[in-house]
Amino acid sequence: MKNIKEIAERIRWFIMDVDGVLTDGGIIYDSGGNELKKFCVKDGMGITLLHNAGIKTAILTSRNSPMVQKRAEELRISEVIQGAKDKLNLYENLKAKHNLADDEILYIGDDFVDLPVLKRVGFPVCVKNSPDELKEVCVYITKNEGGKGAVRETAELLLKMKGLYSKAIEKYTGV
């Protein structure tokens, strides 16, 4: 079995679930019936750092929400796949579209619907409060919960393991 650093070195794409990963999993409806989501700004910076280092990002979520599209546009996320009832099939389509191999992809999820993709990717990650069945197949389990910095934590871990962290932050540090 490869160690986590060897696994990280091949990663070119960072794919995320939304509810329970980019959010805390809560769904809020306003009095007009509109769905609201709360995103963590630190996770947004983590995504920006990935982009600064040349790593592409994507969202693969089973729900549909205009809030997700808006947040993805703000963060310049390369691919947004919503309404993914069969995540594995849509994952395979994304892979084919960008000529990717499984071992070039990190996926971070939080629940059973993510399990088929987590079993396929080269670098499977789940958030701290995921079911044990996910934790058993993941090479990394975040210290933070979804919507509370788990994506930032994973992004920084990946960048450091690939030796790209300094490049990712240089525009902020001047180094």
C-alpha cells in the first residue's frame, strides 16, 4: 500500500460533495420556501489555494441548489454537477471528459451516497462526522467537521504533501 504522500503526489483534481462537506449539512428554508446554505469562508480560501497551485476543483452533489451554483461561480470551481443521483456514473463522465485516471483524483464526502466514488478515487477523504463505513475506505479523515473547515484542512494537507503550499500562498505572503 502506498503511503499518503505518494498518493497525494499524483492528485490533479479535488472533487467535493456539498451538504455535509462544504456546508454543515443543515438545510434552512426562509418564509418564502427558498433554500439557504451556509458556506465556510475558510473552505473557500482552501479552494482558492488549490487553484493558485494549479489543482482543478469540482462539485459533485446529489441535490440541486442555486446557492451551490452561485458559490461555485464565486470560487471559480471548474465543474459543477448537481442532481447527481448516480454519483459514480457522473464521476466516470467527469473523468472521461478531462482524461483523468482514478489515482489523479481526491474526493471528499460525508455519507453513504459518496461511498461508490470514495471506493474508486486515488485519494478518498471523509469528514470527521462521517459513518464508519466511509472511514474504513478513506486514506484521510478530517479533524474538522463539514462546513467548518474540513475542505480547507484537506486542501492544505494536499498542497503540503505535493510541495505546492508555498506556491499556493505566495501572492499573500510575498515569499
